[in-house]
Amino acid sequence: MSEARQRWRIVFARDEQARYLSHLDAVTQWERAFRRGGIPVATTGGFNARPKLVFAAPLELGMLAEHELADLYLAERLPAPDLRARLTAGMPAGYRVVDVHDVWVGAPALAPQLVAADYRVTLLGAEREELASAAAGLLASARLRRERRREAKTIAYDLRPLIIDLQVRDADPAAVAPDGVSAAVAVLWMRLRHSQERGSGRADEVVSALADELGLAAQATPSAGEEGDQASPVEGSAGRESAGPAPTLGPASGSPGLARSTIETVMAVRERLWLDEELDASQSCQRAAAPAATTGG
């Protein structure tokens, strides 16, 4: 065991090359990168000493990421430019350093500070307008009853408290639609709760609930897999308890001549992980800017 003398918070992204790397494989590759870069990483105690590296939250298989967080503890102090250079030289393929922050060694653990995550999911098979109506229906619900499979058990839970916000945005069909296929394309943006005590939301669970709202099935991409103790919802397990009148949805088949039965996820990105203080500061800035924007108009 080596004493930790410095703690760096690494902000990193995961690109296409590493999207199918499991969390455990990613940890192994990061540890090799530290050795290649000659980074003096502090180690844990015990017979099988490991580098002190703590990720805020595992990434699902197949999901890209733009603003992930990990805390790296060093046995010797390094200046930021030196650390950046060593990390860049040895980073696993598909990972890149976005930023580094020097954090007090005795500061609270990283994972318990995580409160939310933003996701951007590109969907094929539904019109933007009907997706927006379905998203409004989910947000208007008092409860969203779902089920998760965990090992041999099926656990019922309420998805609604895990959804902070949902928005439907336009997407570029040429960038995501297969050649020769005419299909509706839209982007679902979501902010989901991440908490060790109150539960964490998953993007695929929200897409599945949205598909149920539209009377469609959610088709998982080959990347959709389970990570850690999170489990996928049981197909057809949604139940919505409305807090008011539900929006009127268009026909599930969408545009005339386009027979659809599924919503397909063609790309999923975790845009950002939010720590408690960061999210509070961001929301305070947005509230402060809102009146100024309204007055200026």
C-alpha cells in the first residue's frame, strides 16, 4: 500500500473505438496506461494491491460518453501539464482526456456526490411530434411502474422519480438513417437521477417506457447490455398512473405508408455526469439568466 499524496479528477470521453469495452476491461486498460505513462499511482493495501482509481459510474456497453469522471490518486505529486502528457501518451484507444482538476485528497468520495446524468439518444421509427407528446405523457405521470430483472429476481420499481427532464430534439436523418431506408429520426435528450440511495435511471429504460406510451416495442441496439447491478426492464412491464389528462397521441404507425412496430435506438451518448454542487450551480445560473433573456426579448 502506498500513501496518496495527490488526487486528480479526470474528465474524459469515450469514443467509437471503446464503445463495446466492458467496465472491468476498461479499468484494466486504464491501469496499463498508467504503467506505460510512468504515472506514480498510489495503490491499495492487501495481497493483491491495485491502483487507486475510482470511476464515478460505469458506462453501459455500446454507449459513447463526452464528460465522464474518475478520481486518480498519486503516490507522488505531479503538475497538471506533466500528468496530461503522461495520460495522453498511454490512454487506451477510444478514450481521451478532456480536463484534469486537482482535488483535495481528503475530499468526499466521488460516487456519492453524483446526482444526475444527461443522455442523448437517437431514435429511429417515430415522428418528432408524437415522441414529444409521449415524453410529455411520461412527465405528467404520477408513477411509471416498471420491473427489473436482477439475477433470478424480478423487482418492481417506479421510474418516474428517476426522470428529471425529457426533451425531444431534431436530428439529421442523413447522419443516422441507413441508406435507402425512409424512417423518422429524432433525438431524445434526458436528465436522469443518479443516486446510491435513491436509485439511478437508465436511458434504455426511459426509451422502453416511451415506446410503451406509443404502443410500440423498443428495439435495443446490439450495444444494449447490463453493467453492474443495473438491469434492463422486462418487456411490456410499463404501467402509467396519470397525474392529469394524458396528451393525445397520433397513430402508432406514424406517417401514411410507413408501417412501424418498434422504436430503434441507433446511437446513445452520455453527455455529462453531474455532481451535487455542479448541478446546483448550473441550475442557479439558468434561473438567473431566464429573467434577463425574457426582458431582453
